[in-house]
Amino acid sequence: KADARVAAREIAAGLRMTRNLAMLRGHAEAFLIDSASGAFRAGSTATPRRLPGGVRLVLYTTTEERRSATAGSIRFFPDGTSTGGGIRLQSGNSRAEVLVDWLTGHLTIGDGTNAPPTP
């Protein structure tokens, strides 16, 4: 059975990679995610990956970063800042969340206990 906490660590690793790419390359990079399929891509040149089946997620991002009702991105800039946002994950009773601070670009992984269930 898929575990939301394991999936959250995978998402966080992709977000960190995207931030590092933006800082190394000197231009904005986007972490793209589709909540319907569970697919995500860390940066413009990365190979898309998919979360295990059974993990439901919700992306929280700015209106400008929305691509559709189920897809969008969190963008990182060369100075390490970001558009900010978060991703809430749930698999059965397992919940987690990954939050991105817009000012610093730093990530926080939480247990999601304060968040309502993912629809």
C-alpha cells in the first residue's frame, strides 16, 4: 500500500532538485505536477515521474502557475526564492504535506494531521 509520507519525501526531493537547478542555471525552473495522474517533473529537462497508485494529492499554487484544474507548478528563481505553495497527499489514513516558502524557497514536510482529507 502506498504511503503518503514516502510520497511526500519523493515530492520534496523533486522540489529541492528544481530549486537547485534554478540556482545553478541562473534562470527560473518549474516543478510541474498533475494531481489527476500523480505525474511530476522536477525542472524543464527532467524525465517525468509518477507517484504510486493510491496516493491522492492536491496542489496549492498561485493562479499564474495553474495549467488546468488538476495541473500546475511551483516555480523557483535563481536567487532561491519561489512562487510558494504546497502539496497535500493522502493514501488511506496516511497523510502528509509539503510546503514551499515563497520568500526563501525552503521546504517543510508535515504530517498533514491538521489538513482536511484530500478530496
